[in-house]
Amino acid sequence: MVMLLSSTLVFSQNVRTKLAIPAAWSNAAGWSPTGVPVSGERIIIPAGITVTTSTDLTFSSLYLDIFGKLVLGNNRTLTLISPASYINVQSTGSIEASQTSNNNSIITINGLTQFVSNQTYSSNGGGKGVINGPALATGAGAGFSFGMVLPLKFSPIQVKQLNGSVSIRWQTFEENSTRSFTIERSTDSRSWTSIGKMNPGAASSNHYQFSDLSPRNGINYYRVCAVDSEGIRTYSEILTAQYNSAANNIEISPNPARTVANINVISINPSESSTLNYRLYSNAGLMVDHGTFTGTRTMALNVGSLANGAYQLVLTNASGGDHYSRSLFVQH
């Protein structure tokens, strides 16, 4: 069974996550994936992890989520040029300056000063050269806004066809005010139906998994909707899965076949016509045989003249709308 995936990403920039060691920002081995952060990336410093800057850093844009600790080295600056950049310090996170006796360690976004090493940030429980989360800085104004965090964000979701179901997996960031997740499915990408709900925290490291036990035959569109305590909805990207409900309902015996392959269609869909068209394709994609099941769901297919190898049997209903397939092997 072939599953087709396509996506429309909500957060499509590369995500780079800090590892526990090495602690230096400039050490490529201290990041996953390996490499020093570059402009345009979303950077995550997980809770309990510290990263220290030892050089002045300038990015045209950066999206920095701090669950752990960011330490600005002695007289070092962090400059984000784009107004779209942000620094989002979670409730577990903080920003500190290693040297607080002068104002040389500075963070700016869009030319606006957000943090200065010798200033005191006691209003949010910090101290001299210390900001504690939750706090948010963007290019819209100077200084951190305390008690604020950005809405929940999704990593790209994943869908996978299993035996009779489709698995939907996703990971979230910044679940502070998330009330619930709703998993939605559509057959046309316009009308959506809720197929399940999950509560935040019902996952390991914010990795969630839900199984659609009744996917529709053909293309299924999936997305996840997060609702926060104020009723604000945040949607994940959309992925599609080409589901073949008949993948386990087509029997071929024997398989591999020498001269005759007996095809038995167990039960595709009772509402479908009793007529099924079939096409047999070689491994190179060439159609080597075709025909029709009429008034029956069984057929003896002569493969004696075919060369040894793998073939794909494709069945369609009378309207041509639904496709089913199964691998057929020939071995004389």
C-alpha cells in the first residue's frame, strides 16, 4: 500500500534544539540537528538546559523559544534584525548576563532594545541582568512584556496508514494554556469533522498519537486543532493519507503464482457495483493485462505467459472513483 503525503506547513522553518552539552552556542555539536543556528530558524532551548554565547550574534531573523536558560557572555550582544523575530521565555526559562557591571551585553530586535545587562528586572522576579519567564520580546516594541507567551505551536504532524487505521502523530511547544486538542478529518479539505479529542499532558515530552479507526476510502485530510483557556484556536498543518480499505480484502492465491493466480475480492464496499475493472502492471509500470469482474468477486487470472517478477494488480469500481491494489508475484 502506497501512502501519499502532502503538507501545508504553518511553521515551516527549520527547528534546531539545544542539547545539554556542549553548552556554547557556537559549538555545532551542541545542537540537534548538528550545526550552529542560522537566520530564519526556530531555536528551542529545552527546560533544564543552558546555552552560553561567547561572541556577538547577529541574525536577519530568528525565532527563539527558551524553556531553559540563555546566558549572554561578557560584553556580548544578540541582534535580531527582522521585526518578525521574537524571543519567547517560558515560565521555566530565563535570560541572564554573565557580566552585570556594565551595559555592554544587549539584546535588540528590529533596532529596539529588549535587554541590557546592568538593568534590574525585579518586576518579573528577576534581578540585575536577569529576566525570568514568562516573558516575550518582539520587534513591535522595546523591552520584554512579562507574563506573556506566544500561542501554542505545532511541529509538523505525521500520518501513517496501519492495518485498518491511520495513525496521526504530533508534537507541541508552549502548552501553558492549552485546554484540549481536537483531531479533525476531511475528504475534501473544506468540510471538517471531529474524530477525537485529547487533553494536554496526555503525552510523553509533548508527543501525541491518535488513531483514526474508521478512515474513509481514498484521500483523507487530517489536522489538529488546539484550543486554549480563552477559546483561541490554533491549527496544525494539514496532511493527507491515501487510504485503501481493501488492502487486506484482496486475496491472491497462490502468490507467487506459476500459471494461474486466483483473485478473491472479499468485501470492498457493499454499496459498490458488482462490476470491478482490473489492470495488471509490470514493475516497470507497463500494463500487461486488463479486464473486468462482472457479477462475481472471484477470477482466475492467467499469468503463465508473464515473465518472472513483481506485478501490481489494480482494481477500480465501475465509476472509476475508488482504486484498490495488491502485489502479485510470478515465479515459474
